[in-house]
Amino acid sequence: IRGITCAAVFFSVPVAALAADPVLFESKNVSVTASDVRADSLRLPPEMRPLVLSRPETVTQIASNLYIRRALAERAVADGLAKDPDVEAALRIARDKVLSDAMLEKIDKKHSPSAEALEALAREAYKVKPERFKLPEQVKVRHILISGKTPEARAQAEKVLADLKGGADFAKLAKEMSADPGSAQKGGDLDPFSKGRMVPDFESAAFALEKPGALSGVIETQFGYHIIQLQEKKAAHLRNFDDVKSELMKEVSENVKHESRVAQAQKMQQGVTFNQEAIASTAAQYS
């Protein structure tokens, strides 16, 4: 039953509690309901849940997996496995996880700042370390690749360069001639890149171009022969706050959440005693 996913709940759900809950899978002794599927989906990021649960085939698969898990759990109870000390401990851990996750979610909501407060904190974070938001010099280019390192391949590349200098359409030639499948269908377009991202000879030629529309010579790399055309060149600059606002607000929100959780954990640990002898004895069993 490899690959089965389930919520971290291994105890049976009373039938009365499911009375108003649509039953998705059912046999004589076991049933799986819509709330079971919703509970299982909590392991997914919030933004993924609608994508998963909106597909009937996915809901069917999840419910099927949960049914098998629940049927196995019922058989384990019937066989007395629930009384095994290790299983009892695992059940306690599973219960603790479900309830503690619910409590952490409540703590997160209680300490979640308003949108205005988050933006103010994000602005402060932006001012404290502006170097985080520096972008190096970048170029955006398009290229045509003639594969191979033969004299014939170089001659073909020289012909393409001559055609381009004569006014041929770069995008059209890229679609027809380029051996780079990732960029050919986009007219040779490459995503903007900074230094250190491309092979050295290609990178040097790209950054040597000054004005949009400028063409390189025939550039040889391990992939073959390239003709590069500059589309845009951006000097190193500092991203403005509006460009990084959303990611900074998310970062600040996560920091606030983390700090509130740490504070709660520290508060709960006050007055706790540690039995060092028992800890050492437990560790010694695995030494």
C-alpha cells in the first residue's frame, strides 16, 4: 500500500460525529467522509488545497487511501495492537501533533499583525539592509546557435551573421536555424542574466555589447557557434521597495510568527524539570 497518504489521526471516529458529514467510502464497519478528506488536505500548503480538492478523481484517490488506512487501523485494534506500548505511544504522539498544530495556528492568528503594521515592518527591514536588494548588471540577449565545431558549421554561422547584418529578421532566422530548442521557438530570446550564469565566452561577448540591436561576431563555445544580439542592458541597481514589498511582507510575517511561537515555547518550558538520569539511561539503550 505504498504511497498512501493520511491525516495524522489513527483512532476511530464515532459514527454519531459523522452523521451530518457526507460519506464518500463505506463498508460494513468503516467509512470515510468529506471531513476526513478535508483533514487530510491540511498537510498541503493552503494555496494548493483548492487545486487538489476541486478534482473528483483526486478526492476519490484520497478517500480510497484513507479508507484503506482506516480499515487497517480497525483490524489492528481487533488484533490488540492498540494495546502495544509502542503503538500507544505513537498514538499519543499523533494526537499531540494534530492538537498542537491546531494550537499553533490559533497562536499565529492571534499574533498576526495588520496589513498596515506588516508594511511598516517591511519598510523598516528594507531600510536596515538595503544591500540585500542590489541587483548586479544584467543583459537580455537573443542568440542563434549553429551546432558542431566543423568548418562547415562555422561557415554556416558566418553566413547567418552576414544575413543579419544585411537586414534579415533575427527571430525568423532563430526559429529556422538555431539548434537551441529552448530559445529557438521564442526567436532566440533568453531570460535576463548576470555575470557568472553563462559559459565564459558567451557571457563575455554578451556583456561586451553596448547598444540594443548590436550584434556580436561568431562566438565559439563547447555548444557550437553563436550569434548574439543585445536587447537590453541594465546597470547594477537597487530594487525599489515596491518591487520587493510583497516578498518582504511575507518574510516579516513569517518572522513575527516564528517569534511568537518561540515566546510561547519558552513560556511553556518555565518550571519544567529534566530527569538527566533517565535521559542518559534512555540514550544508553541505543549506544
